[in-house]
Amino acid sequence: MTPLEGVGLSAGVAAVVGLAGAVGVLALGRRRPSVAATLAPLVVVASVAAGVYASARAMFLSEKDSTTVLWLLLATVPVALVIGLVLARRTHHLATERAEAVAARDRDREVEARRRELVAWVSHDLRTPLAAVRVLTEAMEDAVTTPADAAAGILAENRRMSDMVDDLLALSRLQSPGFELNREPTDVGDLASDALAAAGPAAAAAGVRLTGEVTVPVVVPVDAREVARAVGNLVSNAVRHTPAGGTVCVQVEDDHGSAAVVHVTDGCGGIPAADLPRVFEAGWRGTAARTPGSGGAGIGLSIVRSVAEAHGGAVTVENVDDGRGCRFTLTLPG
């Protein structure tokens, strides 16, 4: 065999082996890019070794000489493996950075969409008390109502707007990047008792019965102020959407010492299953649980979710009692 023929044979064998290896690496790269990056340099070494060995055998080199050539070629495998591992690590790093960038971009878009929706919604809802103040003022000017009645109505609408602004400021503070919790050991059962006491007058006026159950003291390091707001929002939301004669039950449990769990069960009549995932979205009106008009900006449940997430916990909702009520569960890790 002439040298030119040997080169051609070597190139052909190397091309076949390299092509087969490349197909395998590409197929693996779709599922395991880091592994594919590790194997890529080895495919190059394997194709070169196969081509050289094939031409050496075809040129009638002895078995010993051919084996020596093959071993010399295989000596480059450790170097190829090191290069592959470096490439794999870099590939994994780039993939992680890309995934984080995509996730951050998606979060920013979601936050911006929520912000726009919330601003539009609250701007619309603020018009209601403002319009009421204007009507009461005009009625007082026209002597249609007494100044005392008008003043009482104006004060009520003022309190309503103040509650809206307070809720907006609370949500903005919880979602700000620099927000920090003031954690200290707190008995969550005491916070639940305070929430029940605060909701007592509203429940009595609505004909709703309040009950509470705390089996043992549940002490976890939380921001007492924020958790009190969250539990209070859950209780007031439950009272607001439970009809007269219904019951709102608050239970506080210790999850094996790892978390405090607060259950608030109401008689709201249930929430459509398709709407359950959106109950905690700020600015969403799909169910009665998200309907404004009874105080605040209608973002009480959004505040609860923000408080839970700030503590590394979660809040969920489910229909109970054959759809006659809902149970909100707030989990606060210890």
C-alpha cells in the first residue's frame, strides 16, 4: 500500500468513527449536555486512533508495532478526558446561568404584569370612595342631608381609603428587595387569639360564629407584626365571606417542631377549582374571595402570601365540607 492510500484509509476510518461518535454525542447532548461535552474530546481521540491503527495494519506493520502505535495514541485519553471535564463544567455553568437569566426575566415580567394590573385595579377602586365623598359633600351643600350624617359618611369613606393605602404600603414593603424580617421567638397561637378577638365585633355584626383551637404553644422565630397581619387578614377574609349563621374556625398546630401551621376554615360556599390557584394574586377578581368593597384594597390574601414567602413558608387554599367552605393553611417554618 502506498503512503497516499494509507492516508486515505486512515482518513476514511477516522471519518466513519468520528461521524458515529458525533451522532451519539449530539443525541446525548439533548438530554445530558455536560456528559456530551465530556465525551466529545474522547470521540476525537477515538476517531484518530482508529484511523491510524487501520492504516498501520493495512501497511503490514507487525502486531507488536501496531499495538505500540495504538497505545501511544491511547496515552492521549487522559488529556482528552481532562479537557472534556473542563468543557462539561463550563457547559453546566453556562446552562445554569442561562436558566437563571430566563427565570429572572420571567419573574420580572410576571411582577411587572401584576404591578400594572394592581395599579389599574386600585386606581379604579379608589374612585368609589372618592365619588362617595363628593356625593356626600354635594348633598350637604344642597341641604339634602344633615352635616352630621354627611360627616359620618365622609369619615367612613376616608377610613376605607386609608385601609386601601395601608394594604398597598404593606404589600410594597413585603415585596421590596431590601425588606428584612424582624424575627424573634413568637407563640403563633397568641397571634391567632389576637386575630380572633379583633374580628369579634365584625363577626358578631355579620352573625358569624368564631371558634379557635390551639392544642399546645407553638413558638417559632417569626416577625410577629407581619404574621399577625397575615393571620388577621385570613380571619377577616373568612368572616367577610361566610354568611350569617356560619362558622369560622381557626386552628394552630405544631408540625413536629419544624413549623407552625395555621388553618382558617370558613363557610364561604367554596371556590371553583379552576380559580383556586389565582386566589392569592393581587388584582384578580375571579371569585368572591377576591372581591373588594368591604374595606382595604382587596389585596389581603396577596399580603398573606408575601408574608408566608418572606418567612420561607407557604399559604394554600382548598375546598372542604363538600364544597360548602374553604380552608386556608399558612405554614411558617421554625
